[in-house]
Amino acid sequence: MTAKKVPYIIVAPGLILLIVFLVLPLFSIVWPTFYDGAFTIASYQAFFSDSYDIGILWRTIRISLLVTLFSIFLGLPTAYFIARSDRKYRSLMMGLVLFPLLTNSIVRSFAWINILGTNGIINRFLLTIGLVEEPVRMLYTDFAITIGSLYLFLPLMVTTLVGTIENIDTEIMEAAETLGASPLRAFIKVIFPLSIPGVIVGSILVFTGTLTAYTTPQLLGGNQNMMMATFLYQNAMTLGNWNNAGVIALIMIVTTLFVMTVFNWLAAQVDRRGGDIHA
């Protein structure tokens, strides 16, 4: 056995499992959407010609982008604060950040139902102080899905950025402030550009996670504000329309791959050496 063959032999068992339990089942679902006695794309034409289907796809992409942008906006200063804190407190803060990931997604969603519902904490507070005369509809809206998804995936952005910022020399920030830059300006002009690789990786994780999430959109959005994952489940398990389910699955895969390609392209622009970032 030559040394060159060893890596392939090591990878082979995992590759076989991946093909048998992921690629082949997925292929068996997607292939009928292209072949019905003859090659056809009628299923995809039907999807993109239906305003209802397009609305669900656009809602999914829009919410995924919003969650990603909010995660960057909130995660970057949070990660900077954690990365520059004393080591004895850093572990505690990271534990608090990761706590939502340790909680069951259904429990998290029901907590948000208790917060955003008609008789929830926020509406009771607004009614008590007289700011509104009747409960505000927040649950089963795009807003509820966005908030729930942000709570779910923000820790991924923070943990990614903490690792990136920890590797940034603190003297660079001190040098910028010495040259007259305010802390905020130094943060924007120095820390943010150097954190771009972490921002890109975190964005991929948050966007793809939001795009494919099922439990949170289902419980907080309901059937009136479906995302692609809930639409897929409805077609497959409720309606038994596996052809449409296959169409939705492939569109989600292509969308995810497209977004990852765009982020990798952005990473290559940041890394002038032509490096690539993989999520």
C-alpha cells in the first residue's frame, strides 16, 4: 500500500455512508422532478410561475438575509467585548452566549410565544402603561420568525467572531487611538476589516441555518407565514406531494450553494492571496 492511497482509504468509509444515506435518498426525491417518462422541467416552471410559491421563497430569502445582517450588527461588538475581557470572565460569557443552543428548539419557540403572543409579556406591558389600547399582533408574523431565528443563530456568529478577534493584535487598536481615532472610529476602521473572514464564515452559518430551519418558523410563523422548510414539510407529510417536495428541496439546495459561492467569492476578495473560506 503506497502512502498516497492512505488518505483515500481513510476517507472511503465516511464517503460511502454519505453517498448511501444522503446523496442517494436525495437523488431519489429530486430525480422524479426532472423525469416523468421524458426529461421535463415542468415542475420547476410551475413553481416559479405561482405567485404563492414565489412569495414563500422570497420570504425565506428576505428573513434569512435580515437575520444575517442583524447577527453581524449585534454579534461583532458582542464578540469584541468578550474577546477583550479577562480570561476568567470569558468562559462565563461564552457559556451565556451558547446557552440558547443548549435549549431545545421547541422550548425556545414556546418561550417566544409567551413573549410575543396576544396575552404575552410585551403586550401586557404595553397595555399596562397605556401605550396601546389593544394587543399588538406580533406572533405568527415575519417579525416573530426573524426574532426567533436571530435568537437561535446569533450565538453562531458570536462564537465565530470571538475566535477571529482574539487573533487580532490589541496593539493595532491602541495604535489607531494613539493616532487620534476615537474608539468607535478605530473599531470601524480597524477591527471590522480584520474581522471580515470571521464575518463571512458566521454569515454562511447563520444564513443557511435560517434558510433551512423548520421548528422556529413553524411555531412562530404558522401556516400563514410559511418558510421553505415548512412548505417542504407540508407538501411531503401533509399533502403527500413528493414531487413538489423534491422541487422545493432542490431549490433550497441551489440557493444555499449560491449563497456560499457568493460568500466564498467575497472571502477571496478580502484575502488577496486568493484563499478560500469553507463553511
